[in-house]
Amino acid sequence: MERTRKIVNDPVFGFLNIPDGVLFFILQHPYMQRLNRIRQLGLSFFVYPGAMHSRFLHSIGAMHLMQEAIGVLRAKGVDITDNECTASMAAILMHDIGHGPFSHVMEHTLVEGITHEEISLMMMKNIQNSESITVEDKNILKLAIDIFQDKYEKHFLHQLISSQLDVDRLDYLCRDSFFCGVTEGSVASARILKMMNVVDNHLVVEAKGIYSVEKFLVARRLMYWQVYLHHTSVAAEQLLIKILERAKQLARSGKELFCSPALHYFLYNRITCEVMQTQNEALSWYTLLDDSDLLSAIKVWSTGDDIVLRELCDAFTNRKLFKGEILLDSLSDDEYHSLIDKYVQRYGITNEEAPYFFVEHVSTSNTYSEKGESIGILFKDGAVRDIAEASDMLNMETLTYKPQKRYLFYMK
């Protein structure tokens, strides 16, 4: 493979190098280019109009932070070979390729029982099996997959990709806060990277960086409620889920709907985890899906003849989103049937169709998981302590508290 060096101008981190042939090959692969057509923040643009950045841009930023982190660890004497460095950068570059349109919406509707991480792994293996790369590059991609799956002996490399303080989170917090204009999400990523080290094959942060880690954890919690779980964004996502559920129901009943060939495949077939893993056709169609498939279909469906689908799609297209109300308890039977009657009378639809116009939903955030690997703080005496023990501001109860908000979303 011809070795190619490219520079990307990233609005968050500046000029980034794409230094290696195999990384450039991944970057140019259709699976990666597809991420240019998938928004990183799904439907958050309904709240923050600047949130139009792509998963492609996030992936490049995460790869840059991986390169920075490895440079810091090498300077501190941690043994990381050139191939391990390239493989780690490849793994983080590909970590999101399994995402469907509008982030997690597909996982709740058109594809059943499989996560985007599992699909990412399937796509990584397809890239590894490409005929146009050398044996050496195939080996690097095999190493990247092992690191991604935490099957490689140097566990800390996997932690850089997926842990409670990884380069994925460092990038998306910086990037999402930048594009949304939410300053509370800004974190000192450069400072945290400079303080990273490895002890007993585990990633740690030197004690001098503890305040930056504390700010990172606080920023993550604030970003969840201010951006990722903003009630308007969640309302838009619930509306989109209802749209896809109705479209799928109509498709399964034999009604022909306008849609792209890729979307047609998922509407008119029941695609389960087993189908995705055993039928190459399913993955091939999945890799052709992006935000534009859904947006174009919804725009056309908004003038269709099915009143339920038409009203839902018109609401989505023209930002007449579900309204949200905080619930103290679940809907009672009387409240549920009252809503059914309301929409039956308004639209002249059946009792079975009325639930498309409302949904009860619980949002919850998780800043720090006590079941996951802890964020270790390395002190001068060589002791490593959990951030919850080392911090004088945060404790385990504060970090692991999972606040919940119960909503009723409904068509006004």
C-alpha cells in the first residue's frame, strides 16, 4: 500500500496528522466515510443548532487524543511499540463505525437485540479482510481488534479506548460542548493526558491531575442533563422512534412506503441480532444507512395518506415536537385511557393507533459506575487509590448516584 500522510483541520484541536498508510486506508473506507453522514449528537440540533458535527469528525479527534496519550506514556517509559501505537489509533478510529442513523435510535426500532459496538466489531473484521491491503497492515488491524475487545495483553491500551476515563469521552465532551456552545462541558483534556501513566498494566492518573479528573466527572454529568438528555432532544428521539415503529407496522401489513433501498430492507424484514451476525446481506444494507435515509423518507411520509404516520412526520419535519411533562409516578390506567380517548377523538383513529401519539419515558444518567474499572489516582509514594477515595470533593455515593426523570411525552 502506498504510504500517505494527510493533515486534517479540526476546529477543536487544530491541525491533526493522519500519519500512516493503514490509518489513511481506514479513513477512506466507505464504512468510515459513512460517518460523515451521521450526526454525532443525533437530534440535539433541535435544541442546539450548532450541533451538526459528525461521528467522522469525533472519530478523528479521538484518534488524535490516542496518539497524544501514547506519546505521553512512551515519554514516561511505558513500552509501546510502533505497531501497538498504530493499532490503538486504528481501534479508536473505528470504534463508532457501527452507529446507525441518529445514534441509538436504530437500536430501539429497526434492528433488534444488537448494539452498535457489536456491529462495529463486525465491520472492523470486514475492513481487516480487505483484499487491497498488505499482510502487515492486516496484522495491525488484527491487533486493533484484539485491543478493542480487550484480548491483548496490554490492558491499558484497551482502557484508552473504553473505560471511565478514555480518549473517546475526552473528545466527545470537548467537541460536543464546543459545537453546542455549552461551556460547562469543557474539560482539560490536554492536562489529563499529560498526567496519565501505567501501573501494573492499568491506566492511572498522577495525583497532580486529580482536579482535572474531578472537573471531567462533573462536566460529564452536566453535559448529560444539559445536552444528551435535554428533554427536547429526548422528545424528538421518542417522536422519531414512534415514526419508525409506525412505518414498520405499515410495512409489515403490506403497505408500500417511499424509502431508500437500505431503509426498505429494514422496514420490510425483521432484522435480529442473529440475522445481522449470520447474513452478510443484512450488514451490507446496514452500512448504506445514514441520517439522509430517514430524513428524506420522513419528509415524504409527512404528506402521505396514513394519518398517524403523516401527523408524526409533519411534527418532526416542522419541529412541532412532543411536549414533555415531568411525572411523579407512572401513568394510572385512567390517565392512560384518557389519553387514548383524546387522540381517538382528535384524529378519528382506533384505540390501537392512539398510543403512537404519546409515550412514558424515564431518563437516567450515570457519571461513574462502581461496577466498572475505577479511575486510579497515582500518588508519589506509589499508592494507587480510587478517585472516589482520593478526592476531597467527590465520594462514591456522589459519583454513582443515578438521578432519574420520568416524562410523559405527547402530541400537543
